[in-house]
Amino acid sequence: MERDDTYEYSLDTHHSEEEGVKARKKIWMVTLILSIATIVEVMLGVFLPKTAIGDSAALWQSVKLAYVALTMVKAGYIVLIFMHLGDEKKALKWIILAPYALFIMYLLFILLIEAAA
Amino acid sequence: MSAQATEAIDTKTLWGGGTSPFKVSYGKMMMWFFLISDALTFGGFLAALGFMRHSLADSWPVAEQVFYHFPFVPHHVHLPLLYVALMTFILIVSSVTMVLAVEAGHRMDKKGVTKWLGLTVVGGLIFLGSQAWEWSTFIHGSDYGAYKLENGAAAELREDGSLSIPLSMRDKFANYEDYDASTATLSGASAELIKESSEHVHGANLTRNEYGHQLYANFFFFVTGFHGTHVLSGVILNLIIFVNVIKGVYHKTGHYEMVEKSGLYWHFIDLVWVFVFTFFYLI
């Protein structure tokens, strides 16, 4: 019998020259975004260093948050575009992301909540 | 249940003959599964790092005051974290060349794959060399070493004999008479007292660390070392595939999926470094 929930895949998923131009444009776009994010991080480090603003200052907390946010943006672009996870089937995408997110969030939760000395 | 049992599905339709519920090949799916387990290891490392640095905040060094060297630049010129930032950029660029190699593979462009994969290997080698340099700089330590107090705090020795106090440890030295808060240095009689009563440590390894708490050095070696091992194996893997590309192995098979699979691994290495850069160095 024919099933409609299975999908043909092919190892030779070739694309044409035209599609190649499009794909490369996307790659350079992401390169630009990743570079800008890294440059912003470096600029934050140069102009608002921890040693100058103090590690307990409220400003440092915002800088830290900015670092984490930029890291997440970079991670998102690397995983979804460079690793092509964004182009995979939804089922595969979530089978990869959901268990990982669950474990790590649980680890961080337990470290933050149960770790009081 | 019974309904399912009566619907006999031959395995060829389901798995055997070029179909998969996830529309990916076996090899690519297994690479993803491996990467998840590897990512959990790195996640565990970084979570432990965050946990320890929080509980040892008052003797934990500030990365800016540890990693300020730059190759071929005299030591007195402090360029905090600039070389690490450059290493991050090199790894990102090598990730870009890898994704361009994968793209060229989709067009069966053997010349393109050769060029971009070759550049990826070069980027990986530059990164590995940079890491070796950084390890050697860290192991060697600052120019004059530091004095370690019993509570784990450290005071770096300056050329003129005064002691420079790292940011996170300043509270511990604020009560000393000769402490200058504006420059965070200690001189005169208190400096001499510390020099007489505490241990002089020069450099860092797994048993001593002149910059502050011992665990800082241990985490540095384990986290960047574990990542560096991944880079090394990634470079070797890419090199083998590079030779195969030149020999035309994948061209004969009709697809460059092997480049795609090692590409996944290589991007993962870049991904991990993005997190190490933020959580070990920047924050």
C-alpha cells in the first residue's frame, strides 16, 4: 500500500546554478549578521569593560544580558541556516531541539533553585 | 491496535528504499544524534562553570585581566580579549567557507568544493595554532607572577614592586592601609607584608593558578581543551574528505553528502565556541 506520511529523500539533492546564487546570497547575509553580532560584542567589551564599570553595577547586568542575547542570535543563525535545521522537516527539527532544551533548562533550573548553600 | 496490525506495511516502503519519515539519510540523522549528546556534554561543562564561578565569585579572576596578550605585541600593552575575539572570528569565517563547500557540492562543482573545503581546513589550523599559543601564554603567566593569599585571592606583582589587585578580589584588600582604590594597587608596608607572608606563584596549570582560584585554571584547560580536541578531530576529518574530493570519490558516487555531514560537525564546533566565548571570556 502507499503511505502518505513517508517522504522520498534523495542523497543527490542537487540544485541549479540559479538556486546556487540564491543560496550563496543567503550565506553571505548570515555571515554579515554573525560578524556584526561579534563586532558588537567586542565593542561592548572595549567601551564598557567589567573592570571599568564594576562587576556589581546595574550597567554590567545589562551588558551581560546583551552578551547572552547576542550569543542566542548567533546560535540561532548557525543552527537554523548553516546547519540547515530550518530547512529540515518539522518533526526532525523538534526531535533534535526539544529534548536538548528540556535537559538543559532542567539542569539550569535545578542549579539555580536547589543550589542554595 | 487491531486496525494497525492489519495494515501490513512492507519495510521497503517505510525505511528500506529511499524513504524516511524525517526525509533525511541515515548518516545525517546519526550525526545529529551524536551532536545532541556532545552538546549535552558541553552544556554540562558550561553549567558547572557558571555554578562554580558564582559560588567562588570573590576569588574568581576576571578574564579581561588574564587574557590581554596579543602575539608579537609587547606584554605591557594590554589588549584585553582582543585575540580571543579574533579567534572567534576566524572560526566563524571557517564555518562560512564550510557552508559554501556544502553549497558547491549541491551543484556538483568539484572545483568549488575543493577550494572552500581547503580554506576551511586552513581556518581550523589557524585556530588550533592560536589555541596552542593561548595555552602557552596562560601556562607561562604574567611577567612577574603573583602572590596568593590563603583565601584564594591573588595580587599581581608589578615591575615597581607594588601589587595590582584584580577586580573581583578588591573587597579583600580594601582594609589594608596602603591600598589605593583609584588604581587598585597596594604598595608600601602592606605590600611587603603580603610578599613576606604569602606564596609567590608564577603561571598557571592544574595545581596552581596565579590569577586566582584554582578551579578557574582547571575549567580553562578542560573547556577549551575539550573544544580544541573537537577542532583537531574536525580538521583531520575535513582533511580526509578533502583528499577524497580531490580524488573524485564523491563525484563518482554522484553526491557530496559526506561534505554535508562533516559540515554539520564543523558548524557544531563553531557553535560551541560561540558559547565558550560568551560564558568563559566575556561574562
